[in-house]
Amino acid sequence: MLGDGFRSIGRREFLADAGMGFTGLALGSLLHQDRIARAADGVVSGASDGKPHFKPRAKSVIWIFLIGGMSQMESFDPKPELNKYAGKTIDQTPYKEALDSPYLKKNLRELVVGLHKVHPSVFPMQVGFGRHGESGLEISDWWPHLAQSADDVALVRSMWTTDNNHGAQLQFHTGRHVLEGPLPTIGAWTHYGLGTLNETLPQFIVMGTPIADCCGGVGGHGANYLGPEHNGVQLAIDPANPLPFAVPGREVYREEQEAEFRLLGRLNRLAGIEYPDDPQLAARIKSYELAFHMQTAVPNIVDFAAETASTLDAYGLNKPATKTFGQQCLAARRLVEQGVRFVQIFHGSNGGAGDWDAHGGLKAGHAKLCEQVDQPIGSLLRDLKQRGLLDETIVVLGTEFGRTPGAQGGDGRDHHPYGFSVLMAGGGIRSGVAHGKTDELGFHAVEDRHYVTDIHATVLHLLGLDPRRLEIPGRKRLDIDFGQPIRPILA
């Protein structure tokens, strides 16, 4: 029974409402904070202390992932030779050695052997390119808004991976082939390695619909053996209902909820006397406090009323094609502004391989998808820069692999793990540079080749973290898991 003015509730009902509704979102973040505190006392073996290993260049990361495999030739790596030799087979061009390259089988690990073959008939570029900014970076005409920030980005055009199927989506985030199962993601390692900058918000937030179960599912933003406290917390950008599972019903007064939290806190602390060394109990007590704060903090993040009309228009919130992704990009800026460490945005989820999977109708499909994301991403970069946030925020735009130089089905491109592009910008990244190179057909990464964990290593390095010092005792990692920072793109 609570005090005067509050309805009577049973203990079982109270614990269910107050505990289960909030802890799912809040407990993860607080378990992490509790582990840091206990590690400082030497209690938790192998735990990070939440501090950078060396002076960081950046504080936060906005990690944008295009699901399905964006074409490198129609985005950031133009190949005029595709137009010159369109319709000919690759072995009829001067570049037939691409079919004999040791890279063709050396790094390939097929889930279904022979499913994705080399397509020999050269498919021309489906869009034009232009040089942009003082740097003269070549960017596709499907990215006119992002192209305005050409002098603020670095293009890595020599990425490769080993999976030629969509398990590469999981691989892009964990560094390991899907056959090796889910492992901690880059967002989870960031969460594990660094302490909080904001006590009222989770430090690893996920927006958009994540990758489908076929391709890694929640493993794409999971923590695996680091523990569920380091998983990404999914956030819906719905100003009317931003926390559907973490707020009481409308019939519950805020004062009543405060009284419930106070009572639950007293009950838990009484239990803490009996179990003083139970870290989960201590974290659970704090989880209710964070959950209560989140009810104010999260709605504020997704309430765009304070933004100017020009800002809303710049992000594309007034157009159906760009509204959803624009809201997510604007929320990402507001989240890093409030100190959230890692914001992961997924685009193109369709319950399967992803909308960017252009086996057919590439021109129409990519044009439509680029329209959805180009303006919001371009505005995000400019907005971060204008507010002085780009210097301390790393922005990554990636996809699981590229597309084949050869045609599939007449007007599409197949999966292509041998060479593709990733865009990076912000805290500690050089501006207006293109690094690495694919061959003249865009087939193989041939110069300054980088496996996907080199992107991870670059991000962690700029955050002040040495991934080898984050290794968990008893969880041996491979050398390729750590990657190497891409030094030529570091400012």
C-alpha cells in the first residue's frame, strides 16, 4: 500500500510493472556502469575501466549501414572503363587478369558454394559522376547533397570481405564470418571500452530496422560474450510514443511512479544487506533510476519542436521520401550532442537480404534508395560541422560488400566481396581524400587493401582505445579481428 492519494497495488503487480517495463532498456547501460565501478576496486577480472587508453580524437560515433550491398561503381568509385567495354565479356577487355587474380578465391569463404558466380558481361555505370569541392572527389550524381561535403569526408575505395552472401552484414559489424557465429560488434566494443558521458541515456543506441535474422539479426548490434549489458538499445523515433515498453500507462501519475521507485529502491537495498557482493542487484537498483530519467530524456531527443523550420527542411522531414531517415539522422545529431557514444542507424531492411541488394533493376532501385538517404546524410554532416560537433564525432557510411562489374539478369549486379567503398568523416579523419584503389573495372581492391576490421580499428583508435587491451581473458581473438588503423586517412 502506498501513501495517501495513490491507488493500492499488490507487490507482485508492482514488481512486474516497475521492473520488467523499465529494466529491459535500462539495465544494460547500468550493468556496464556498475562493472566499471567495481573494476576500479579490482573486483571484476578483465573488465574495462571505462577510460581511453590514450588521448582520443573523438567522443562519439554515428554508424550508418546500408543493408543489402550498395554498388561502389554507382556511389563513390567511378569506373569509366565499364562504359567503354559495356556488353563485352571481361576476358574480351584488357583487364581479363581480374579473372585470374589470386584474390578471386584466396579470401573467399562461401556459405553456399557456387551460388554467386562471376558475371562476365560488363555492365555500364548506371549514373553519372562529378568532381566536387576543392578536393575534386568523384561522387555519383545520386548523392548531390552528400557531395556538398566532399571536402569533409574520406573515401576508402579498397575494402574487401570474405563472405559473398549476406552474412557479410554480420561480418561487417563483428569482423568474423557468419559461420563462426555472432561475436561482439564494434558498437559493443565501444560501449565496453568507454564510460558514459550522460547518465540519463544509454551509450549504444540503434535506430531503423536492424538486419534480418537471415543475415545476423540482433547479432548486428549485439555484444555476445561481453554480456547483454553492452547490447545496442533500439530506439523508435516516434515523438508520440518513443518508449512504448518503458513508460507506465497514462492512468499512472508521475508522483505515483516516483513513490513506486522509492519503495522498490528500499526493498532492493534491504536485499542488498543480505547480498552485499551481488553486482547485478546493485546494477538493478540503479537501473530503475536510469529508466525513470530516460522517460524524460528520450522524449526530449525525439521531440523536434525546438528545431528551426530550416533545420527540419534541411533533413528532409517535410518530404515523404526522406522523412523517416531524416528523423533518424536528426535524432542521431541530438544524441551525440547529449553525449551518447555510439549511434547505429540501419537503412534498407526488408525482412530479408535488404533493399540495396540490386540483382535487378539497379538503376531504379538505387536511385530511389539514394534519394531517401542522401539529403539526410548530407545535412547531418553539415549540421555537425556547423555546431562544432564534427570534430568530435566520427561518421561512418558502410555496406556489407559491393556489386559485380558484370551484369546479372540484364539490369542488375550480383554480390561482390572483392572490392567496395566506405565513407568516413569527422573526429580525426582527414578531409577530402580518397584512399585505396580498385582495378579499372572495380573488381578487386588492388592498392592499400583493407579488411573490414580496419574500419573498426580506425574508429577505436580515434576514440582512444587499443582493441588489444580490451581483449577478454579466455576469449582469444584472431589477429584479423583487431585490424589496423588506416593511417593515411588520419588527420
